[in-house]
Amino acid sequence: MSIYVVGSKSKKFLPLDGFHKKFIVDEKHEGDNIDHLNPWYCELTGLYYMWKHDEDDIVGLEHYRRYLTVDGWTPIRRQEAENYLKKYDVLCVKVGYPYTGIKDYLIKNRKAEATNSYIALLATMYGRGYADHCIRYLNGHEHVLGNMFVAKRENANKYCEFLFKSMYTWFRLQQKMGIPVERRICGYISEFLFGCWVEHEKLKVKTVHLRMT
């Protein structure tokens, strides 16, 4: 089992065990990587590297300041994750917006235009049905937090294949059209649509807690 904990050189990580692996986004990495895209992709830089280089049967992604936990404090243990994934497809954290929808949150933070542009591309790549599903999801009040998950390898691979193909296509299209691409925007968009993909794929979700540092 491998959980990549992503952050920059300047960030403070919790002490990590043998299967939580520190991934520093602002360092050079050997082999297949997207280091050059990190200013826009953020934690996705680590997710891509994990996808291309790690062969464990259970994989995951966390942030240097956010850790999945069962008891509310201790970063998830190997045995806990393995036991849950005998019954579930993915472990993740869900957060709610009781007084506003996800879409309103994106509008308030000036990310709705880019998100809508990406969804429009998804319609051309994967059909209007998937794009409509994204729109319905963003009109809701709950989403899966921050590309943070632990999952069986086959589900993680399927997500990565979908995400990196579509996101890079969108990124290059924006550049080709001369549209400025905001820093961190690819990571931001994907954080809010990861839960939509999980829902669309009908994955069986085990909701766990979040420890902030």
C-alpha cells in the first residue's frame, strides 16, 4: 500500500510511516513526470507520479496538511485501509455546504468560469450525459474533499486515465486559444469534480475523517 503525501519543500509534514510517502512537488523527479505543470496542477503532480511509478495494489493521495483518519487523529493505518477496502472501493472525506451549493462556492471564489469550460470539454470527450452529471453534482451541497483518497489500484488507474487525458486536453486548448490559465486552477477544478467521477462510476464509498495540521 502506498499513500503519497504531497507538499512543497517549505511545508511541514507529519512524521510518516513506511507506506505514507512524502512527495515534494517543487523538486525534480526521475522518469515519467509532469513537474513542468506543477504551477497549474498542484497535488496532481504527485498523483500523476504515483500513477506512473507505483505498483502497489492499494494507493492514495493526501496533502501535507490534511490526512485521512479513522479515529479523527491518527493518519489511516495500513490494516484499517485494507480491511475497509475489502467491502468498499474508495475511502475519502466528504464536506458539506449547508447554506450554499458547490456552484455558489465556485462563483464566490471566481473559479466557476474555468470549471464550466472544463465541463464543456468533458461533453465533447465523454458525452453530454457525463457533463450534465457534473452540473447536477455542482448544484448539490456535498462533495468529496481535495483529490484525497485511498482506493484499490484498478479504480485509481481508471480515475487517473480519465483525469489526465481530459485535464491536459483542456489545458492545452486554453493555451491554444490564448486564454490565460490561472495558476493552480487544474488542481482546483479536479478537487471539486473528483466526487462527481466517483459518484458517476457508482463506486462504493467509505467516508472517513480528516485531520488538519
